[in-house]
Amino acid sequence: MALAVKQKEKAWGKVLDAGLDETIKKLTPEKIEQVIKKALEKMGPGRLKTMVETCIHCGLCSEACHTYLSNDRDPTFAPVAKVKQTMWPILKNKGRVSPEFIRRAAEIAYTECNLCKRCSMYCPFGIDMAYIILSVRRICHLLGVTPLYLQDTAHSHAVTMNQMWVKQDDWIDTLQWQEEETRGEIKNPIIPINKEGADIMYSVIGPEPKFQAHLMGQAAVIMNVAGIDWTYPSFDGWDNSDMAMYSGDHEIMGRVKRAHFEAAMKLKVKKIVMGECGHAFRSIYDVGNRWLGLRMPPVPVIHAIQFYYELLREGRIKIKKKFDKPVTLHDPCNVIRGRGLHEMARYVTNALCEDFREMNPNKEYNFCCNAGGGVINCGPPWTKKRVISNRVKAEQMKATGAPIVITPCHNCHSGIEDVIKYYKLGMHTKFFSQIIVEVMEIPEKFKL
């Protein structure tokens, strides 16, 4: 393993991360064993042991992994190898592993796997690699060994109940500011706050009010033109993101999801519509809800892709003139493989765009952006490793010849922009909402 690590470091250099390098100094083999035993008791070691021992090392998962393919098929990047370097020794040695082992296990779990589940689609036994790697992250978190940037984001959730340390007055100011901004787009726009009994509570992720408030303005234009009865909460629960889910801090994850659900229930809305974010949807529909003991969310939830699909299909949004630049579509793992919205995404793309060019492979077989699963949130120290480890995505996008990549997910959007820049592809990313606002017909009553 030491040789493999050294070879990898040649590509992106030795990465220093205080969240890994400094924290392992406080660990002893005895403490590690104690924490792991307690963690495995809660996780159910039988399930993990069954998955690990069911693997026959056939290698089919390898060809499914973008990290493996992008690193010249280095066998240490194969999904099965990631398990053999992490959970396998943990179970075999019953938690008796060294601090240096935990440091390496954390690097693998947090920066070499996006939990995208593409490998599980190719596994003849359907082994859930994402569950195994998430379990490794949980152990690392309980030992205090988490990439610093990711841990800082989890702390933000703990303190402010949102990803970006946005204070309540800043959140309300942003809503009012965006209502003002949309007056330059349509006549008399309204961004309702705390409207009880609305059909929809619209929720966004922390980076929108912090860095991308224009997306909230665009959402307001769409809502007003489509005649949607909607609202935002002014209080905690407006942020649907959840990096604690990916850091392994299930306790904070549970608090964040409870706040989100309770905001919707307090406002007595009929449905939650989540903005264009994949991990947030996973956290509310598949992970955080189950940590709270809920089989399904207590309030119906749909992703923006489905929302736009319904608006276009029902004619609540009409298209004035289709977007005329060639586009391709990235399939976010958490809403395509994880929720099956691939055909809806294509309906929306074809309704909005004249020249849609598919990536190959596509739909549920599309490659991950290599930013999701918390990997991009491990921060700048790991950026070079992340983009080098997604060469296959760069090749896939370049082959389409399209200058625009539609990315209906925030992490995908940012991660793919990094890939485009690193490989000098001359492309650009767009959310669906950006294209909708550009091509939609504005009814007479809203025209300036």
C-alpha cells in the first residue's frame, strides 16, 4: 500500500490536511479499537461482514468507477480495493488498527469515493459499496479524523442549521433583496415568506443566499409566471443541504433533517420542492429521514427536475423560443441513479433546447461528477486530486461537442466547472432554471 500511495502522490503531490494529519496524533490503538467496536455494534456488523465476504473479487466494479478509470486503471482505486484497504482490515482485526491506518482509510473514504453507487450496478451480487464506505466515514468521524473543510461545514450546520453560516437576518434580507431584483425581470413579483397553507415550500441549499442569490431570483420568476402558491420559511429549515451526512456525523444530520421537515409542517404546506441539488435530495429522501426513523419524509418531497417537468407538461410554463446553443446533460447520481428522474430530465431538456446531445454512457449509467458525496466539500487541498481523478468525465463531455453542460445539481455544477477549467474544454455549465428564465414566455400581466 505504501508504494501505491507514493505513486499517487506523484500526480497531485502530497496533500496536507490538518483534519487528518493532526487529529491522528491524538489517537492510540486502544482508543481506536474501543471506538470501532462501539460503532460496529450500532451499525450492525453482520450486514457489513456479509457484504465484505460476499465479494468474489471479480473486478466488474472496477470498470464502473470513474476514479479507477481516470487514474490509468490503478488497481488500488478499484471499489473492491477501497474496501480491502478500509473496512476489510477493520473487521478482520476487530478494530485493532493503527492511527496511520485510520488516516489512510479516511483519505480513501472521503476523497476517493463519491458514494455514487455506479459500481453497485455492475456488481453481480449488488454489494452496496456506498454503505460500506459511509460506514468507514462514520468510524473516522467518531475518531475525530475528518477532512478539515468538510468538518467545518458540518460545524456550520450544527451552529446555524445551514451550510454557509448564514444568519437569520441575512437570510430574510436576501429574500427581500431578490424580490427587489426580480422587479427588473417581471412586473410585481412576490417572494412569500411564512405563508401558511401554501401548496409548496421551496427550499434551497446554503450557497444560494451566500454566493448565488440570483438563482433564488430566477426561481421567483418561474414561480410567479407559473402561478404557483408557494413560500419560504423565515426560520431554520430553509436549507435543504446536509454535509454532516457525508462527514459521518449522523447526530447533526438528524437535527438538520428534523428542522427541514418541521419547517414544512409548521407552515402546513402540501409539498416541499427542492432546488437543483442532488445530495440534499438524498439526505431528505433516503438517508436523513431513515436516521430519524421515517420510512418516507413526513411531507411529500419532489426535486426541481420533476417540478419543471410537471410545469412544462401541464403548460404552466410556455416556451417563447428554444435555447439555440448545443447542450449536453449531466445526470446527477442522487436523483438519477438514486431516484430515477432520467426521463423527466430529458423531457425538460428537449422542451427547452433545440440541440440536445447525449453523453455516452448516459442516464443511470452516466459517470459521476466526482464532486458529490462530500468530496468537493473536502476543500481546496484536494481539488487537484479530484479533477485528475475525473479525466473520464472530461473525455465524455468533450466528445459531445456541446459548449453547454446542463447540471441540475450544485455539487455537479461546481465540480464540472473545475473539470472544464483543468482540462481546458471551453465549455460552461448551466442549471435548468437559468435556461428556463431565458427561454420562457412572459405573460402580458407580468411584462414590464
